[in-house]
Amino acid sequence: MKAMKKLASVLLALVMVMSLTANVWGAETYELTLKNAQEGHTYTAYQIFTGDLSGDTLSNIVWGENVSADGQTALGDAAAKAETITTVAGAEAFAAAVAPYLTGDGKSATVAENATSCTISGLEAGYYLVMTTATPDENDVHTYYIMKIVKTTEANIKASVP
């Protein structure tokens, strides 16, 4: 009888541990398709914010995996910072502020020859800073994009100079 109780306790403990880690193992990922992209350019998405996803809403915002510890300290509270990005000018200013603190490789895709789009895969729910890693010439566009990814998404990007 004691052996059965011990076995039942061990099994119960394992079930509890497995239920706590299920979200880590089963994290859903999404794709970002960039249309009107420039041939030969590589676009990289860096996760700057993440949080709890419910439907299309991301709550309990925290710093994403690609913002360094120094950046997190310098930029302050992630949720408060995310709330300040409400305009194009605010997003541009934040992109410039967070760019020096990006760490890791991010997720990338390169636009193939004679193609006008690329797809970045394996993105978990969050906000991403997407940038081109190509060195633009005078006729290329080099822009940062902050994008919310909570489902598979398509975006038409600006690929020409005015």
C-alpha cells in the first residue's frame, strides 16, 4: 500500500511539472510575409516585446528575447515603453533607441532572385523590429518596421525612394 501511495505521488508530481512546462514546449509560431520587398535583401525580425496571448491581444508585456539585459535596464519597464508607441514618430524613435541593444540572430529571410516577397518563419507572439540587413545603395530603402505578430501576417512594405 505504501508503494502505491509513493507511486501515485510521483505520478501526480510529474503531471504537475508537465502541465507547467506544456506552454514552453507547445509555443505556437507564426509567419510574417513581407510583400513588395527588394530582391537580394535579407530581412531580420528581432523580438522586442512578448507577453501573454489571448486571441489577438498581447498582455503582460515584457522584454523580448532579442533585447539585451543592458537594453532592458536602459529602456526601463517594457509594458510602459510599449504603451508609448502610439504614433509613427514614436515607433521610429523607439526603433532607433532599441536597435543598439538588439542581441541574438533574430529570424531572417532573403528575397530570392526575381522575387518580390519573403517569409520569416518561427515567430512567437510578440512585437518585432524588422530591418533589412542589406547595405542599401542610393536607390534602395533602408527602414525599420515595428510589427505586432499574434497570427500569421502579411505586410506590404515600402521598397522605393520618393
